[in-house]
Amino acid sequence: MTPVRGRVAAVLITSASVAMVCVNVWATALLPQPSYTPLPFAPEDVAGTAFPILGALLVFQRPRLVIGWLLCLGGLFSALNSLTMNLARLGTAREWTVPSEATWTLAGLNWRLTILFLVVLLPLLYPDGRLPSPRWRPLIWASVAVLALDVLVTDLMSLPGRGDTYPLRFSLDMLTNAVILLAFTSLAMRFRRADAEERRQILWPLVAIATVVVPWVLGNPVWWLASFTIPLVPLAITFSVLRYRLYGIDTLITRTLVGAGLVGVIGGVYVAVGTASSLFLSDVDRIGGLIAALCAGAFFHPIRRVLQRGADRLLYGSKGDPVTLAAELGRRLQHTDPAGGLTAALEVLRDGLAVTGTGVRFSGGWPEEATAGTLEEVARDIRLVWHGEPVGRLLIGPPGARRLPATHNERVIAVLTPYVADAAHAVRLVGALRRSRERIVTTREEERRRLRRDLHDGLGQSLSGMAMSINAARHSLRVSPETAERMLSELRSGMDSVTSDIRHLVYGLRPPTLDELGLAGALAEMAGPGVTVEVRGELAGLPAATEVAAYRIAQEALTNARKHAGATTVRLSLERGEDSLSIRVHDDGIGIPAERRAGIGLASMRERAAELGGTCMITAPPEGGTTVEAVLPVNLNVEM
């Protein structure tokens, strides 16, 4: 059948069902009001309307899916069943010529066909229109045979002289129930082997079916309530097939469990306290209700938390409860080093979300990306921030197989993401410390090599040459005074060169202006006329290491302001505190681009501060420009 013809057929079936329901309502109005319902229609009428309409909608959207046709045909036969039953009753009451036995037989046939399409075939073929496996195919033929025999036995019972067929009919009823149970068993087995998306498709109709089964089990006094819940079944099926990704069924279940538990427990507490007050506080019974309400309110929040955790544990197990996950992560972090804490956090997050893998991609490309599990595909990308500082991106893979598709993932992510951000920041700190130490060692060794080379190749050679010149001048002093005079003059020039080399070596170790002018004077001389220098506090008596670090940090900040920022005004401020020295350099330049990676200059400022146990922050304030702010300790106890 082509899609166009299928849609036309679905419209015709739906129109016929609605027309029969209208006729049936008219027939019901001519009969006495049934005792089992106060409504002018029966639950079968609602099924005969809701199932074909939503089935037709499903056929229009997915014409090749058999589920829509089962809804249409099941609703059609439900409407036929209700119509033929009411016509049979009306014919008996009005003494029509239509044989009532044939009408009752037709009603029974329609009811069996309704069971076949909606109660047997629909669970077997839902949600993809295929059987779970070929082994379930005999169940279809068995259900057809059992329902056909049931119709024949019912006909035999309705005719006189055919004997007592009650045992056979009872057996057929038991077989029918067994067939229905097996059909829903196939749905349960499909659910156990399904992935997260297909499980959500199966759960929605099961919850809707429960709203119909409960009134059916309770019987006639409340069976009429199914008239309001029957439309939920085809609606849930249609919704699950077409748009099942929109909402989570497990959230509905947990909230229902928590709400029902709260109503029961709080109601019990209220009744218990009210009863106790009426028994023991009869003289002050006016405040008994108030006492009961206050006690119930006091129990509300603790009970809600207990019920929420219990519902999470019921649906998701210990791996899905955010509180349990946070506690487990806390225990693991206590027994791991900072570098291994991130791996532990990612593993706990992966288990809690039941995804294929999780990972962290650090800002700046270092350290290397940390992963837990297999992260071939990224389903979610979450920004990690530690106290306002971007750390990296949290990568979450697609969901894997789990007992229930957890739409409470947002709660799990919200609880565990701060732990992941802390662990990622710790990994970055460890990596930065390791790199800083490596750079310090490398720089120290390079400086020692330079000093050795300069002393050996420069100063050493010069001193050796001067010694040889002195010896030659001594030998020439008596023989040729003119030659000795010339050699001593050259020796004097050589001494000036040696003095310059020594001064160059000394300047490389510590800026001489610090000893000559002090820190404030040295910075003012280096800054020049275009920079405003402010000094607060007494800077005398600072440790040499603090002075050198402050000078180099300010020197690098001023160089960046002139060379890269294009600043017109620069302000340099120094403030001596009780235990620290603060250096702040602010310019009105272009600022630091968000995506720019830190260069050697910016990294060297941070490392110089970190060597002394201080901090250095390079920020771009909202008013514009760049601010470099370093805080250095002034009470150093450094072991050399």
C-alpha cells in the first residue's frame, strides 16, 4: 500500500470509528443509565475514539510503521464492540426483529479482535513494528486460535441444548490471560536488551497502561474512571514514537513516588499527632490541629530528601544517586594524589551518567587531555570554571546501556562538575609547578654555563694575557724602557676591558640601580617620564630576592604596555604591607585577547612570583586595558 492510500485508509477508519461512537452515544441515551458509570459513555467509546485518531496521526507521520495501523484497527473494533452491545441491549428492550444472539456474537467477536490488536499484537510489535525474535511468531498464531475458540465456545453457551461449556470457557479464559501475559513478557525482555532511547519509548506507554489497569483491577465501582485515562495510552505511544527525546519518564516516576510518599507520610504524621492530642490533650483540643500541622511541616523536608534518595536508588541504583556519587568521589579524592584526582572524578561521573566516556580538554592545550572510558564521540561540551578562571571543557560521551535512561543527568552534572573543575585546576597547578621547576633548573644551569663561559673564555683569557704582559714588561724594563712603557699602557687598557666584563657579569645577576637608588628609584628611572609611579609604605629593608622579582615583573609589564598594548597612560604602584609587597601596573591599551595564549613574558612574571611563594595575576578589567598585579612575600625563609 502506498503512503497516500495508507493515509486515506487511516482517515476512513478514524471517521468510521468516530461515527460509530456517535451512534453508540445516541443508543446509550435511549437505554437506562448503567450502574457501573455515571457518564453518558463507556470506556470502550473513549477507546474507539482516541485510538483511531492518534493511530491515524501516527500513520500520517510514519505510514510504514505497523503500530499506527494496530491503533486504528484496535480502536475501530473497540467502537464496533461497544456499538453492537448497545444495539443488542436496545434491540432486546424494544423487541426489534434483529436476532439478539447474532448481535451478541458479533459484539464478542469485536471484543476478541480488540484484544488481539491492542493487547497481544501491540506489545509484541512495539515500538519498531518487528517481533523481538522469530521465536515469538507462534504466539501470534496461538492467540488467534485461542480467541477464535473463545468466540465459538461463547456461541455454544448462548444456544440451548449444547451442554455445559463452563469448564472449557474457563480454560480458554486462562489461556487468553496467559497469551496476554506472554505478550507483555516480550515487551519486558525487549526493554531489558534495549538501549537508553528505546527504553524511554517503552516506559511511557507502560506508565499510561498502569493508569488503565488499576481501575480495571478494582472493578465496577471505579472502572468508569478509565474513560479519562484510556486516551493516555495511544497518546503515550504516539508521543514516544514521534518525539520521545523531549521529556524523561523517569523524572515523572520519581516525582510521583516522592509526592505519593510525602502525602502518605505527612498525612500519617498529621493524623497521629491529631489523634494523640485529642486523647492526651483534650482540654486544649483547639490547638491540636495547629500542633499536628507544625509537626507535619517539620517532617516535610527530611522526609522529602529521604524519599528522593530512595526513588533515585530504586530507579538508578547506587550509581545514579548524586549524593552517593559525591560521597564516593570524596572518598576517592582523599586517597589519591592531585594528579590522579581528575581521573577519579571523571570515572565517577562516567559511572553516574552511564556514558561511554568522559574527559577534560584544558585551556591552552596543556596538560594533555584527560579521559575516562572511550570518548570517540562528544555528546555534551560543558565549560569548566574554577573561581572565575576558565580551566577547560568537560566532554561527555553518548549514553551507554543502563537500567534506566536518567533524565536526572542534569542533577548529577550539577553536583559533580565543581569537583571536576577543582580536580582539573589541581592538575593544571601540578603541571605548572612541574614546568616551572624544570624551567628554573634549566635557567639556572644555563646561567651557570654562561658565567663559566664568560669567566673562562673572556675574563680568564684576559687575565692570562695580562699576566703574560706583566712578565714581558718586567724583562723589557732594563733592556728597553720604551717597550716596557708601551706594554704597560696596553695592560692598562686591558684592565679597563676586564673591569667592563666584570661589571657586565654583575649587572646580569642583579640590577645595580637597586643598590644605588633603591627599588622605588630604580623603577622610576626605568619607567621614564610617561609612567606615573606611586609608592605607599616603606620599601627599605626588603629582601634582595623580593626586590629583584618586583623589578623584573614591573620591567616586563612596562615593556608589554609599550610594545604590545599601545597604551597612552601607564600607572605603576607599589605598596608595602605587613607581610607582602604589592606591585600593580595598569595601562589603557587594547587589553589581552580572550583566545591569546600566554607568551614567555607573561609566564616568566608568574614564575618569578611563584618562586618566592607569591602570586601574579594578569587581567583585563571591564573598563579596558590590562592590569598586572603581583603580591610578593617580604618575610622570606628560603634555603639556598
